[in-house]
Amino acid sequence: MTRAEIVKKLVHIEERSIRPQGKAFAPANIALCKYWGKRDKELNLPITSSLSVSLGALGTETVLSLTEEQDIITLNGQRVDGAGSFARRLTEFLDLFRLPGRFFQVETINTIPTGAGLASSASGFAALVCALRELLQLNIDSKSLSILARLGSGSACRSLYNGFVEWRAGELTDGMDSYAEPLPDSWPEMRLGVVMLTEKEKPHSSRDAMNRTTETSLLYKQWPGKVEKDLLALKTAIREKDFALLGKTAESNALAMHATMLDAWPPVLYWLPETIAIFKHVWELREQNVEVYFTIDAGPNVKLLFLQSEIKRIEKVFKNVYIIAPFG
Amino acid sequence: MTRAEIVKKLVHIEERSIRPQGKAFAPANIALCKYWGKRDKELNLPITSSLSVSLGALGTETVLSLTEEQDIITLNGQRVDGAGSFARRLTEFLDLFRLPGRFFQVETINTIPTGAGLASSASGFAALVCALRELLQLNIDSKSLSILARLGSGSACRSLYNGFVEWRAGELTDGMDSYAEPLPDSWPEMRLGVVMLTEKEKPHSSRDAMNRTTETSLLYKQWPGKVEKDLLALKTAIREKDFALLGKTAESNALAMHATMLDAWPPVLYWLPETIAIFKHVWELREQNVEVYFTIDAGPNVKLLFLQSEIKRIEKVFKNVYIIAPFG
């Protein structure tokens, strides 16, 4: 099934409904249980469910309008080269919503500090579908909106909500049961700390790394079972405010994801030497009874998980930490 | 079943057969397919088979004699504290062969350069059982000798032979079918390069790490399947002199072993920041068509695998490399 077929199923686009502008904000999100492996690459259908926390005011704001001749994309005020991979990915997605002979002007502002290593494609596509809904006056519910966002970038479906969000993998081949939903719980004391690394790494695309892992790693066969166990633990931890359980589960889940990459061939390793040094600092702090854990995505940056009460001890060890309060 | 029961099954020790001295050398070995996980901790029975290459003249030389009052152990000419873990492990093993009221003098010399990160317990226990055989005039075949060495340290059973050696896991609960045998093939052009790391790390005991992994890692469930596949590939590579297949299989096997450790809780990570830097150098060299691969044991040191023809290009990149010709 193609993305175009799904979009046609979900929305009806009419020239006469179009408004002058659509404007939306969506938060970035960090997965505590990772999305790692697709059962359908065209529709971004995942092999497993996943669970994230959104980053409040950190995310993407997008203003969308119609224009003539060609798509115009600006990112943080700068015009983006239409031939680059960023613009091409956006344009291909916008094609799914295009009226004959009409083009889109997309003004995108990321409120995520550059260099923080926080993925912006999730908040970017989430903001874009919300802006599309407004611009084209689409008559859809939030479940369908989450599905549309997923077609742009898998984890974007989680960026439609604040707080803790679960993306259920679903089972249907058209993915109509694969969308995100918010959990009711909030945890105002929870903090995320992004440890900034100076060295920039030639990145593996996370899409390629994911596919290479599912195709070549034997250890990956255990990943779905790991996720099932971790999701249960995370939901218990969130419900019962058991921070040690949350931290331990998120850390182990992230390490297991990276473990499956090591077992791919050729091996995939996102870590820099400094990444390991940060892991060790975290483990040393835990030995001193500081409740701090980490998670790490398909990149070298480490994200610390801790409670507000530990903020001073964290800042003492990690000079270059950028602290986020996901619940404001 | 206890170690003492196994020893009683295999050897008969008589006062009148004892000679003044037993002297033996055994090589260290590096596994291309790792021994990782025990099905019996008392008898060091492995969950899977493994395959190693012995390091020729690098290993342990042991001279054994009987003495009065207490065991006396020297290592590289220095008397070893009897209360330390090294001496206690040796003494407990010697208890299995002890005649009433008699003690052992063990003079051990490691020809392995210190700091090379090459395990000496394998060559140590292999040399020790060979010296015991000579001292006590034990009437046993090499299969039984390999079993005795295994009782001291699992991988010691592989250090009784030169060249490529396979340790078959076996199935019996008493381990009588769990011993090492040499492969007939030799590969004179093969080289191992140990990249010396300056920083010393507080080590996890590999015994504890192994047990923690088998007890807590879900990904470990795939390890036996991985080993089965890798052993077949390694034997094909050795038989057909396919160095790329040998290198790729050994590297992937080592990374998968470390991957299972990452999935343990608490996580086990032997790597130092420098370890990662070395991995990346190896991968960069491969991109330049230099056929070099690595393996890594339960420690931070990386061992390069390459052929004699690449020696200059290796030495150019790795200034601190100690090169070994396993086939002399």
C-alpha cells in the first residue's frame, strides 16, 4: 500500500476550503522505549510499540501557505536548497496533499538548540501535518493526524502530544491501527539533560542503520520481546512514580538498541569516545547514590534522566549539560 | 558434580610415581569465536563451542615441584602473596591433585608482555596441568588433559595446542565430551596485533560479567545461534583461506558478545573511550581497502587481525601495536 492511498483514505482536499495560512507547533520527543525496526518501510509501520516523553516548548513551529511556481522552504529564516535531501523529503511528503498546479511555502522554525542532538524530523513532520490540517481545513481526528505524521517520519506520530506518549505498533497492513496516544500521567519533577558533545560525527542515517540491523542482526530477534517487557515496566514506573524503574528500563532499552546495531554487518556504532566517558560518569554517580540514568538515540549524544532534586549534583559533573523540563 | 569427582575419574595419583620436577609451556590463545556463558559454573562447562588461535611462543612456562609446609608460588620470579586471589585460585586447583601433607612449589613465567591485555589464565592453567602430568607421572591422554585444564579455567582447555583450536561444548553433565581439539590447518601469513592502551581500567571480572549476562540479558538468547553460524563460517574461512570471511566473522562475533553485555543489568561495558577510537580506525582502514578486522575480549584492548602483507599499513596507523605471528 502506498502513502498516497492512505492519505486519500483519510483526507479529502478541496480547493474551496483552503485558508490563507496554517500555523502549528509540535514538540520534539525522546523515546524511553525506542522505535527500532520497520515492518513496512513505505508507511513507516514499526515492528514494535514505543513510548516517549515530549519536550514541552522545544520543538518545531511551522507556518504554511500556498504559493505559485515552486515549493519554497525556509528553516530558521534561511531559504533551503530545493535539491537537498531535507527539501526533497518535505516536498515528496507535500506531494501527498498537493492540489494541481499549487505549491507550498513552508516556514519552519526549530526551537531546539542546534547541536543538542535532538532529532527535529519528529517535531517537524508533526507540526507540518497540523499546519496542513489548518491550511486545508482537513476534517480529521487526532488518530488520523497521528497516522499522517507517521507517514512523514515514524516517530513524528508521537510528537502530536505533550507528556508521555505511546505509539502502538498495530497489526494491520494499512497501518490504520498504528498511531500514538498520550498517557494520562504527568511527572513535573522529571528532567532530561542533553550532554553536548563538541566533536561532530559523520552520521549513519538512522533509517539505514535500522534497516541494516533488522536485516542482518541475529540479536535483533530478541528486540520485540525486550520492548514488550520494557513497555510494561515503563508504564508501571510512570503510574507509580518509580523513578529508578523508569531510569533503569530506559537505559537498558537504549543500550539494547545499540547492542543490536553492533551485531549488524557492517557494524553500526554511533558512539564517540566521549559517549563512553559520559556513560561511565553516569555509572559512577549511581554508585554514589545519585539517581541518574541515560538514554541515547541513533547519534552520539547522551540524554540524562533525573529528578529536579538532583539537578545540582548533575550540573557539577556535566558542565555542558542542557536541562529540559518536559512537563514545563 | 564436583571438580574433585572429575579429577578422581581421570587420574590416579600415587606417591611412588612422583618425579622431582614437572616443567611445561603452554601458549596463550585468542578466541575468534568467543566462549561466553557457562552451563555449569563448577566444571566450567560452556553453553556453546568456541574456536581460538594460539599465540605460539607467547604463553606461560611453569616449573612444578613438591615442597613442605605450604604452597609456594612465584610469578615472573616474584613470590606471590598466598592470601591473594591469584594464589588462592591456584591453590584450590592444586588441592584437586594434592597428596596428604604435601605442598607444591609453582614457578610461573609469563612470556606475554604485561599490559598487552592478553589473558594469562588460559596458558597458566594449561601449563600447570602439563607440569602436573609430568611431576605426578599421570597416565592420561590429551583429551583428558584438556578436561583437567578446563576445570582450572574454561579457555585453558584450548591452550594445550598450537594453531587453530576448537573447544566443543559437549552435552554431558560431567563434561567428559567438553574438551578442545586442534584443527589441521595452518595459516602462516596470519597476524594478530595487540593495540596497547595506556589507561588502566578497574576491571569487571570476566567470570562475573559472563554470569550476569547469561542471567539478565534477553539478547543473550540469540548467542548460541550466532555461535553456531560463526563457527561454520570460521571453519570454512580457515579451510579455504578466505581472510575476509575469517575477519568479518571474528569481528562480528566479538561485537555480539559485547552487545549481550550491554543488555545485561547493570550493564557491562569493557570499552574505554580509546577502544572506540581504535574501532573507528579499523573501519576507516577497511574503507581504504586494507583488510584488517578486530576482535576484543572481556577487557578494553583491541586485537587486530590481518595478513603479513598489510603489516606496514597497520604499523603506520597504530603506533603502539604489538604484532604476533601465531604460526611462528
